[in-house]
Amino acid sequence: MRRSLSQSILAFFGLTSEIASQIRFNLFKQIHEIVFHGKGGYSWETIYNMPIWLRKFTFFQIQNFYKEEIEQTQNAQLGNKTTLVDSTGKVNAPEFAQASKKYTTTTYSTKASKK
């Protein structure tokens, strides 16, 4: 039986079985994210064989794109938001008048009123 010459408990370059499984999970998750959010632009094999620096660059570019898209959507929703009642509880008169135009009463005629 051979004994290790190293006094360290860690494996080669500190890669333990727990860390290795986490690194493997992160790798496959990153590949999945690029393939899925790349919307058909990348195959799994292409991303797996891609140099690490290029895969990380691609991943962060896609991630930034979707973050900006979410921010723009949220800003657009907040910017176009008009309410009939403001945060203090007061009625916003111009908005109320505009919204109530579509609910104005119409006159109905009956046979009796035509005579």
C-alpha cells in the first residue's frame, strides 16, 4: 500500500468530490442556459467544445441582454402607468374624465317614446 507524500488532505489541486460535482453541475447549467436562451443559435456540442473564455463571454452577453430586456419592460410599465386615484387617495380629475367618457349614458328609444 502506497502512502501519499503530501501532508494535505485535499485532492489534486484541491479538487474534492463535492467541489467537482458542483463544478460539473455549473458547467452543464451554463451550457443549458446558452443553448436554451440562444434560441436555436447554438448546439450543445458547439458550446461544450467552445473554449472556456468564449463560453463565459457568450453566457454573460446573453445574461446581460435578458437583464436589460427585463429592465426596459419594467420601465415601460412604470412610465405608462396612470391611475384614477393617486397615492394620497385623491382623484386624478383629468384621468377620471378621460376614463369615464367610454361609460357615458346613451339614450334609448322605445316604441312608446316615438309616438
